[in-house]
Amino acid sequence: MKNGNYEFQIFHDGNHQSWRFEEKSTRNNFYDKVKNHFLKEEFLNKNDALTGNVNIVQISTYDNVGHAQVVPNRWYDGSSYKEILTFVEKEYKNI
């Protein structure tokens, strides 16, 4: 894992994974890349994602400076978890 105060996070099925970035702008661009790549799997309505027995993947960011979440959470169909994780790991290596 790289050093840095800016994190990209994935939550799924009670698990949490994060990737660190030294620059906030690099992390934000990474977040946008993941978000845009998986637009078709995203729940557009927060209530749809959080209601019932829906298996979800959540992505978000976190700043360890000031301890703040800086972008809205995004929710995706849980069946996309492995695909999202693989994409994130591959793209993170290229930074």
C-alpha cells in the first residue's frame, strides 16, 4: 500500500478495503474513474440500495487530514464486487 492521507474505500458484506494516495486530486480522479467505469451497476436511488436484502458494494473516499468523508457514497449491485475490486487493484498499480 502506498503512503498518503487520502483514501479510496470499498465496503462489501461487512468487509472494508482501502487504498491510499499522497495527493487528494489523484485520489479524486481515481474515484471518478471507478465511478464512471461502473455506471451501469450503480444504484441511482439510495433507498433502493439500502432497502431489503440487497447485496451492495459501496465506494467512498476518506481524508485522514481532518477525518472527513469528502464525496457522497456510491452503491453498486453486490454481484459486481469482484469485478470492481479487480478493476481497482489493476488501476491502482498503474498510478
